[in-house]
Amino acid sequence: MKAIKYLWVFYLWISFVAVGFAATKPESLTVGYSTFAGAYAPLWMALEEQLGVKYGLELRAIYAGRIRPQQLLATGDVPFVLATGTGAITSHIAGIKDQVLVATTTTKTGTSLFSKSEIKTVEDLKGKTIATGRPGAFLDATVRYVLRSKFGLTPDRDVKLLPSGEPVLSLQALEGGLVDAAAMSMPFVFFARKAGLRELVNFDKLGVEYPYTSVATMRQTLSKSPELVEKLLKCIIEGIYLFKSNKPRALAVLKRYQKGASDEIIEQTYQYTRGVLDDAPHASVQVVKVALEMLSAQYPQAKQTDASLIVDPSFVNRIEQSGFIRALYKK
């Protein structure tokens, strides 16, 4: 009888251990990201430092390119993407309101307009051609907004905008004399400066803001998996902290993801990114309103789009109010 009793106790103990293990097993989560700009480093830091384990996640990330992040999100292939807010915003403009921005790690665009040496001012671009990346994408929309609102130039009338694809192709087109100017975002701004191209205007210095690097998800994820949203955001917020506080690790991560970049470019990327990342990455209704204004020239219905439906700042608000972010920076 004692043997049976001991076997029963052992069986119960094994059962409790198994249940406990199952309860603590990390939840698998894959995040898509759209480019290799420095602003995406908080996600990479979270991966490299295995922050997911700390918050109960088996965290992975896949490079989705500049076009596919929202496609992956909409099809359910990934529950979150880190990308510019353009995809979610244009989706709302089109009347499809199921994508939401839950965080924005930086509202600085890191974008500049470069030109041939003989062009001295933005006004000199009248009658000239500017390479702007993909039609309707972030660079194209931002250049149109800056030309129109800051310099009084009407795109496609006063200035010809040429779709050029990826930023590296815009840089090659400008260096080869195929265009008169080109819009560059990070890290290609550094390459353009190093090549000696004339930097006509820096959009950050103009005060241009945009939901440049944002965490987007589907609205149903917010209601069905709120704990998952909070876990991911804690990973990214701590990734921001580690990027800012541990320069050697941050440089190593940048070098791994920005393959082929020189030490000089990596250092410049770090210094710029460290200065523009927000400790508390709130998704801002006001910044989304500015983005809608930028996009309204191409999408008139943007003027009737409700910015408050595009963002949900409540998760980052709760994390900040809990003292989580303050505690990180007290370490």
C-alpha cells in the first residue's frame, strides 16, 4: 500500500511540474520589419539580447521588404510589423480600418533632399527632376508635402517626380546624372553626404514629423491578445534602452544588420538613431494627422479620415504609468 501511495504522490508531482512547465513555456511570436534603417535597431536589440525570453516570448523577426509588411499583417502571416505608418494610414484612407498603430519609436524621418552641385536651392529645382522612390510610399508623399507646403512648388507641375524604386537606385540615378535631385532616408543620407552631393534641405530641421517607425497590428489582436501586445512593446522599449545605454552592443547589432556599411557609417547611424528614438514610444494622433495632411494631395479622402481610429496609445500609456520605463533608466 505504501508503494502505491508513493507512486500516486510521484504521479501528482510529475503532473504539477508538467503543468508548470507548460504555463511558463514562451509564446512564439514573429514580427515583420520593412527595412534596415537604424530606427529598427530596438527590435534587433531585443532579438540579439533575447529579451523575448524575459517577457515570456519566443521572439523572431523576418525581413518583409518595403512592400510586404502590411500584406503579411493583413493575411495573418505575422501579428505585428515594424514599418512606417504609411500602410496602416492608407488602409484607413481606403476605408479598411482594421490596422492600428500601437507605438511609434521615432517621428523623425531622417530624410534629406540632395542635388547636383550646380543646384543651390530647393527653388532652383523648378523644371527639374527628383527621384523619390516608390509612388505613394513614404518618401514620395513626404517630398510632395515639403515641396508644396514649405517651398511653394507644385509637384508634377513645377517639378517632375520620378519613381526610382529603392533608395540605392535613387542615389545611383543622381550620381549618374539621370536626375537633378533625389530624396534620401537613413542610412543613405550618410552615403550621399560621403559622396559629396549637395544637401539642399534636411526634413528633420524643417520640423517634419511622421509616424516613421511604428508597431502596427490588427484591431482584433488588441482585443484577443492584449498581453501579447504588452509583452512585445516591453521588448521593444527595453531594446530602445539597451541601444542607448550599451553602445558597443548597439554598434555590433547595427553592423550585423547593415551588412557592408563602413565603421564610419555605422557610427553615424548610431549617433543619429540614439538621438531620435523616444524612450516612451507613444503612437500620436497629432502626428498621424500631419501624415494624413501629407497624403491628402494624392488621396483627397485623407481629409475625412479619423486619425484617432488609426492609433491606440493605451498600451504604451499603461506601460509608462506602471513605472516600467522609469525603472529601466534608473539602472
